[in-house]
Amino acid sequence: MNKFEELFAQYPCNMTDEQVARETAALLAAHAAENNNKDVWKQCLHQIDLTTLMGDDTDARVQKMAACVNYFEDHYPDMKGFNVASICVYPALVPVVKANLKAHGVGITSVAGGFPASQTFLEVKVAEVGMAVAHGATEIDIVLSQGKFLEGKYQEVFDEIVEQKAAAKDAHFKVILETGALKTAENIWKASILAMAAGADFIKTSTGKINVNATPEATYIMTKAIKAWQEKTGAIVGYKPAGGVSTTDEAVAHYTIVKENLGQNWLNNKLFRFGASRLANNLLTSIEGNEQKYF
């Protein structure tokens, strides 16, 4: 038995896909309604990594995003203390965020490491992470090598994460599993455990660049894995659903699963984020009671 077989044996996935679907639906039916209120909507907005990851992103677009964040509490005084958690961009635009972001307590997140496919040389991934941090990123989101993982090359996947984690230095380090590509509950569970063993500060569902992104079922599996890891090791790992979370109801669903599976200690933007662009305006619309297009 190799070390990864031993690792997975310590954290067995005891859920089938059908069981996950059934338990997720039951949890939401029992608890989602109690979380569908203004206080939760405000907290969800406070947990957003406000994101633009388009091929046609420009300095001007990112400057405008930073300005919206900078003046958010001026436009919404009742939302004081509930600004977004960070602005998330491609590495080349990190300097633009750093030069323009003035809002207190808002981080600078960079995707890196060959985002979104992770199909480049490890040396390039490590260099990209290091350069993003050197230019001002306070948080790094990398992508697990799904192809290698699905081939069972767990040592290579693990080593890649470890090296990129080292390059990130003190930046908060998130590992994207791309759950839509991993597909099964067992694969998502194992990838979660492997990423946490390699040093992930957060595990994240998706890049938003494939057809299937963050689903309630993926959140259910990953939060169960985080809880199992915390109970055995004492380590506290954050969680980020991203891609496809755009409506208030969708945010509330993920919030509800995190609350029930991980507890109140995770209901803050230090341990729970949403990767989103449209979600911020939709939450504001729910909070204000009329259509908002601020962000």
C-alpha cells in the first residue's frame, strides 16, 4: 500500500453519487428557507471574491471594478462592514488592482498555475504563482491537475500543489478541484483530501470555464471532507464554491450546506468565499428590494 492508498484509507469516501444527491436535497429542503433572509444575503455578499476572468479584460475594466469596491460603502451605507472579500483577476492584471484598490480589508486574488486547465509545465506554474505574489496578490487560486489525478498520478499532483504553495509564500492558497471534470463523489472526495494534505488553505469547486461548475452536491461532498480532515488533524480549511453561483437562491443553498456540515465557525469570509461576478448585483437586488447594477 503506497502513501496515497494509506491516506485515502484514513479518509474513506462512504457516499455514493445517489446518496449525495439524496442527502443534499434533504438538507436543503429542511434548512434552506431559514437562511433565505437579508442578514444571510449580506453575509454572502461579504464572502464574494468579485471576479473578472475574461480574455478581453482590460486595465479600464479592472480599474472600474476597483472603484466600485472602493466606494461601495458610500453608495450603500447600510452595508458598512459587508464589502466584498477580494477582487479576483488574471496574474497580469494584479498590478492594476494593487494600484487602484483602496478599500480596507479587501484582498487581491490572482488565479495562477496555468489556470484554467493546469496544462503547462510545473516550472511555469510555480513562476506564475511567484510573480503574482511579487506583484501584489494576497491570495492565489491554482488548479489541480485533473488529467494526472484521473490517471492516478497522485504523487505528481501532490508535488505540484506543494511546490506552488511554497511559491505563494504568505498568500492565502486555494486549490481548485474542477469538480465538474472529476464527476464522481469518490473522485471529488479524494481530490479534496489530497489537496488538503498538500497544504491547501482553501479548497474550491471550479474554474467557471467548463460546463459543470459549482453544484450543491459538490459542496456537500467537499464540506464533508473538510469536516473529516478537521476532526482528524485539527487543521481548519476554508471552502469556496465558484462558477455557476449567480442567484441569491443558489448562494443561500451553498451557505446552508456549509452551515449544516461545517458549522457557524465557517460562516465568515476568512473560511468561506464565493467566486462570482453576477452574484454581487443579484444579492444587492435582494437586499435593496429593487434591481441593482452597481458592480
